[in-house]
Amino acid sequence: MPFPPDPLVLGIETSCDETGVALTRGFDLLLDTVASSMDEHARYGGIVPEVASRAHLEAMIPTLTATLEGTGVALREVDAIAVTAGPGLIGSLAVGLSAAKALALALDKPLYGVNHVVGHALVDQLVEGAFVGPVLALVVSGGHSSLLVIDGAAVTELGQTLDDAAGEAFDKIGRILGLPYPGGPHIDRLARAGNPRAIAFPRALTRRQDLEKHPYDFSFSGLKTAAARWVEAAEDRGETVPLEDFAASFSEAVADVLVAKTIAAARHLGLDTVVIGGGFSANSQLRDKAAAEFAAAGLRLRIPPLKYCTDNGAMIAAAGAHAIVHGLPASPLDIGADSSMPLTQLVM
């Protein structure tokens, strides 16, 4: 079906613990509404899938209503509906997909089941405008650390985490330190007051032989283990863990690898624009290091404001608008949720 030049896209996100609904007109955000169940999971020290699914069920209608009322847009005015089809928790994904399918069927509007991870990169188009030519995307979150090339409708995966993702490693170390869940923001806060060179933590997959086999892949499990053993050794000696220095050194080890491999990929491919997205892109050391070292390397950095780093409907609406602009066909109404949706697939 033909679309207006700036289609009105309703975006629905329910991949994990945030229920997000947003409206965009092309790449102009009208309103983004998010309801989080994080507090419900914090007492368990991690995400409980069943709790997340029930929270989405409770929040879906209020979040949708708030977005429509906040923009003054009637559902019949929407040109397309975009929804997270994967990756994510299967039960959570099913809630959003069910709502989006019902709306698409009732309104006779096209449905776009889009990729959550790629959406973390595409959301920056709501801030700095549409991508021009291919861009290199570093998406870092609790579940993913991925290097992608986004060139119009095509997505190519260069590298990924072989074990723990960056955000996952932070949360696990947060538990070891006795910090509240999620640990990432607390470690980041402590790191700002610490010395990043106080502790020499390892940088995995950066030796020559590793780079030959895994030039753009990441691994943070070994770093997590090294950090845990450092804490254990200090406690065995009866010493107090210097939280600020420990956090700064751990954060520096993660940021070093992420930035170095991204710069290497950009140089190898001849790309001059890098976008960083995902929940871990809120990390202050990563943002500062990327800004300084990308500039020194002659790369343009696009990194969304903090409000777009966590899961939200805006990123899904942006992914839907991106799919429409690049002529991708809509999804059939019988699509299912795919918890391991390939990152090379923008639309299901």
C-alpha cells in the first residue's frame, strides 16, 4: 500500500521489562510512553519472565491510551503499526505482538514485526535525522554486544559477544559487590570517582592470535571472572574493596575493547559514521571514551540521549519508519515471536 511521505507509525515494545508505546511521523517523534516493571524484578535480583509478561498485560492499554491522548492522534489516523518481534523474552514478545496484531486487523493497517536490537541503533534517526549511506552500529545491552553495518534495508552482522554481553557482565559484578539490581548504573556512578588504571583487568580477544579469528567479536566472561577473583582475594586478605577504583578499572576494561574493535571495523570497511545504542550505551566511560577516540580517528559519532538508551517504543516506531522508507514489505499477521531473531533480519 502507498504511504504518505512521513508515515504516522505506532511503535510497540515489549521485549523484556519495559512496555513502550510511541508515535512517530516519519523520523519525528511525537510522544514516547514507557511503563517499567524493573522495581518488581529488583527484589529477585534479575528479570523474572512470568512477572514481565504479566506486567506487559497490565500496562499495554494504559500506555497506548496515554500515547494517543498525549498526541491527540486517533487510532484510525495511524498509517502502520510496528512491534518488536524479537529478540527478547518469548512471553513478553507475545503480549506486544498480540496487541499489535489486534490493532492491525481491526484498523486494516500494515504490521511490521521489527528487530529489537537493530532498533537500538535506528532510534538515533529520531535525534539526528535519517542515516545517509552505510553506518557502523555498536549495540550494547544486557543481552547483546554486537557490531552491525546498516545500509538502507540491509543489515550485516560483523561481530557479537561470544559469552556475556557488556551489560550482563556489569550486572553480575554488581551482585558480587552487593549493589542493588541492576548493577550497571551503580557501577557507573562509582566509576566516575575512581582511577581507571588502579587495577589491570584483562582485555579479552585483543591478542594478535585472537584478533585473527575474532576481529570484531567480544567476550566479557573472562573479565567478569577475573574481577570476581580479585574481590575474593581482597576479602581473603581482610581488605576492603576500593569500590570506586574497582568500578572505574572494570568499566575501562569493557570500554577499551568496545571502542578499539569498533574503530578497527570502521577503518577496515572505510566507514566514517558510527552509531552506538542499547542500554549499556548510557555508560559514561563508554560515551566519553568513544567521543574522544572516535574524534581522534576521524569518525563521526552518533549516540542517542540517555532517554533512548533503554527499551522504548520510540526505537520500534523508528525501525518501522525505516522499513517503510526503504520499501520493505509488511509482515503477515500470522508471524510469531522469535526470541532469537537474527540480527540480519530487520522485519519478520
